[in-house]
Amino acid sequence: MSFSARVFNLLEGVGIAFDSIRANKVRAALTILGVAVGVFTVVGISAAIYGINRSVARDFEAAGPTSFFIYKFPIDFNVCDGSDETCPWIHYPALTTAEGDALARLPTIRGVTTHVGSSATFKYKDRQLRSGLLDLYTPGWTDVDGGDISPGRSFTYAENETAARVVLINDLMAERLFGDMDPIGKFITINGQHFRVIGLYHYKASFLGTPGREGGDRPRAIVPFESGRRHLSVWTRWADMTVKPVDGVPRDVAMDDVIARLRSIRGLGPAEENTFFVTPQEKLFEFWNKLTGVFFIVMFVLSAIGLIVGGVGVIAIMMISVTERTREIGVRKALGATRWTIMWQFLVEAVTLTGVGAAFGLLFGAIVTWLVRSNTPIEATMTPFWIAVAVAGSALTGVLFGILPAMRAARLDPVEALRYE
């Protein structure tokens, strides 16, 4: 068969496929919807995960490539039912600012920031936020965050030690409480306690934010650690720490020093296990990859269900098409059309049906990706790889589920087909 003949058969198959869609609207809609759901699931979830991964990577970069983290709890997927066997760490002592200060005095450590996250009610005059984010930090917290303060300033070591009632707020909180007014120097209430705004904190919204706290896409305030503990009664038993080694000191060396000092502070013997968890960035990335792996499994399951639904629709439409065009197939065979020509034509029709579904799936995926990117801190992006995977999956669905009707059409006896009424 010449190239021009193949192109003609391809275009003819596409045209007939659209005629089948118009003639069998309900079945075609089922097919298109199933494939669209499958394609949308692939491109939608992959776009979200891609954006989240970029955001998480940026957050870790803000903390510094050699920084590591200390938690009371492990970063893993272990199931905790409250028993000593599954989660003994529940009984571990909380991390304290005194321990952070001791670690900061190590010659291999540049700085340690202790943090705990909470929520609170914020109010300025008649404007109120019932549930904003509240973060407690020790001085030097700006070293582990990628944002900036302007206008205003951060709190000092003296303000933290004396539990001064000072607060920094982010752009969203300033907008909600003050509108177009300058918030610097004004007093707001946090859970009924008066705090003076000393800085406006600009934080690039992200999915996770700096490890240990939530992102900057919600109204958020930062107060000195001691101020939150003494005046706001924030529960600090789940505090975490971010540790920065001195420039040029290998991270593993700094981690060993931190572990040794914490064990010494807590009086742990050589045979006793650590009552804390020192976690490098790779461990957090490993945990995150496992988590995203679960999302990918869900993605493939949902997309497979959608493509199977679409495939069933392909079989139904194509079988009807074979039956309705039996005489036409007989005429084509009588005029010299080969089995391969007939099969090719019907496969083109099947792939066209799933291709229409894929086009709708990509369109919906692009719209949702744009909405997510525009209205959330997730930098969702449809990547060429996953677009290709989705399109290839839809084409494969058309071939696999269209092969049976195509083979049936190709095997029709021309004489019997011409007699068909």
C-alpha cells in the first residue's frame, strides 16, 4: 500500500470515527468520559506532585544544603497505636530551648533554631481571624527561612528572654487585619493577649514551608518562643530544631557532635537508645518520596479504571459499527481490500475515539492545573513526560480494546457480508 493510500485510509478512519460518535452519542460519551477521567488523573496528579516536589526542594534549600533537623518523633510510616511497642517515642522528653542553646555552643555548629507550630485567634479592632497560624521561634530563626522582613524587624535575644509581647505577621494576615493600613507599631490580640506588630514578613508560599511548620499560604504570625510559651500557653512538647553546621564542617561530623551532646545532656548510657531523632534532609526526601509513591499508586489505579471504562465503550461502539457496516465491508473486500486494510481502518476509528477522550482529559487537566497554580502555593505544572504517558495510555487503550472488533471486521466473508441485510 502506498503512502498516499495509507494517509487516505487514516483520514477516512478518523472521519468515520466522528460519524460513529454522532450516531452513538450515549456510548461515545461513556467512552470519552472514561478515557478523559483516566488521562485527567494522570496529568492532574502528576502536575500537583511535580509542583509539590519543587516546593519541598525549595524549602530544604532555604534551610541550607548541610542543615539537619531534630525531632521528638521519627519520620517514617510506622503505625502508632499508642503502645510502647509501636511508638515508644511518645514517652521521650520534649526538645527544649536549653538543649538548643547547648547545641549552639558546639564549635562545629553555626546555629540552632527551636520551633513549634500552633494556631490562634487574631483580632485588630473589629477585624478577627478565628484560626491563623502561630509559630514560635527562638532568635536567629531567619537563618533557616527564605523570606524577608520589610518594613520592620525581627525580635531580639533580649525580647525572647523577657518574653516581650511582640509579633511579626505575614502579608495575608496584614491584609486581613489591616487592609491598606501600615501594621507596624499597632497592637493586635492573640488569643486575647495584646502584642505589638514589629515586622511584616514576606514569605513565598509553599506546600510544606520550612520543615516543622506549615506553609506561608495562610495568615501567619511569628512570636518569640518564650513569649508564646509564657503568655499564650502554647504546648511546646512537640518542638523541633533546625541545625546549621559551621561552613566547611561536614554534616556527618556535626550530626555526631549533636548526638553526643544531646545524649550527654539527657544522661543516656552507652547501651541506651537515643530519645530523639536526628534527621538529615535525605531522610525527609526519602519519606516524601514514599508518600508521593502512594499518590502515584492511587493515580495509576484511578486512571486504569477510567481507561477500562473507556475501553468497554470502545468495544461496544466498534462492535455496533462493524454490524452496521457489514455490507460496506463486503463491498470493500470484493473490490480488493485486504484484511490488514480493514483492520487498520477500524483500529484508527478506535484510537480516534480514545484520542477525543484524551484531548478532553488534557483540557480538564490544564484547567485544574492552572487553578491549583493560581490559587494555592503548589506550583503545579503539566510535564511533557506525563502528557506523553497519558496520550500513549489512551492510544494503547484504543488499540487493545479495538483489536477484537477490528479482527471481526477483517475476518468477515465478503460473500456473506454482501448478503447481509
